[in-house]
Amino acid sequence: MRPFSFHRFSTIGVTLCSLLLIHRAIPIASRANAETLEGLNQSRVMEDFDRKQRNLQRKVTNKTRNDWVRGMDSNTDYASLWMSSHAPMQLLDWAGARLPYYKPGRPTSIRKPDHILAIMPLSNNKRIEVEVLIIVPHPNTWPLVDTNVLPLIRQYGPPVLEVAMEKDIKLKGATGKYYEAKNGSCSVVVKLAQRSLLNVSTKECKDSSTLIDIAQQLDLDRLNRKLDS
């Protein structure tokens, strides 16, 4: 019988341990690789999904925008008014509606398929309030404007507006109509480029001097140029 060799036993033990560690490491590495591969696949799927969603949203946005400006030159200032829901606010800037010595209220704007409009309330130190309103009809509605049957426009003048007195008034870059209505309100109405309309109004005619002062300070010449460009 050969004598027991501790060195030989140690060598065999180390070998067995190494084999065991390698055996255990293989599934761990495989799992890690599988999880990494799965994660990469999921990332690619999500990236593809996000890209498709962005492209779809871009197509929807462009289609909507094209619907608003159909029939217009999209490179004009006029067409830019229809590009987004906030774009009509440009009308107030073009008209210079933020006037010195008048406190502006909260401006608002509306964009609909047949028109856009912007409104700016102004008040003086006596708390007299005047509303500046600009309406721009869509070109599709121009035949209705030309025949004075578009309710949106015709409500601001006779015969829909019942007036007690009217007269022409000279403004900066335009001539308007001053109306004293039977209900006690007063307004200045101006026909603008692109069948648009300006209505500056106050609820009581005793404040007509403030109304006229505001109407005469608005830069209607610039507003018309922008609408025509």
C-alpha cells in the first residue's frame, strides 16, 4: 500500500473546488448575460415605441397646422396667427395695445376654425375700463363677411347693434366709426386688412373720452401692415 500523501490530497481538493466554482459561475454569468440581453431588447423596444409616438405626434401637429393655414402663404405674418392657439396674441402686440398710463388686464385669445380673436382690457387711474378686441375671420368665411351675414362681425355695427348716434372718427392709420348704442354703451369700430375688425368699447358712454383716447393711440397702421404681410 502507498503511503498517504497530504500534498496529493490538497492538490485534488483545490482542483475539485476550482471545478465547483467554475460550474457555479457558468449559470451566474449566463443569467447575467441573459438579463443584460433582455434589458437591451426592452430598451430597444421602448426606444422604437417612443420614436414612433414622436413621429405620430409630429404628423398630427403638422396636419392640424396645415388645416389652419390651408389656402394661405405659410411664410406670412398673417398665416402665423393661425399656427398655434396662442398665436392670436400677436394681434395685440401689432396694435400696440399696451399703452402708457393705462393698466392692462389679463389678455385672452381664441382660435376657432372660422376666426381668431384677441382681447385686452385697459383701465385708467379712475378705474374706467375699456376693452380692445381684434377679430380676424378665416379666409373661408370672407364671402360671408363681404355680404355682411357673418354674425361674428356684423354684431358690432348696425343694424344688429342698435345705435342712437354714429360718426366717423380719425385714428392712427385708419378711419373708424364711433357708435353710441341705445343700451348706453359706446364703441369705436374699425375695418382692418384681411376683412378683420377692431372693436374698442366701454359699457357707459360717459367714459367715451377715455374710449376715444385709447382708440386713437393704437397703432392701426402697423396692425394693417402685419395683417397684409
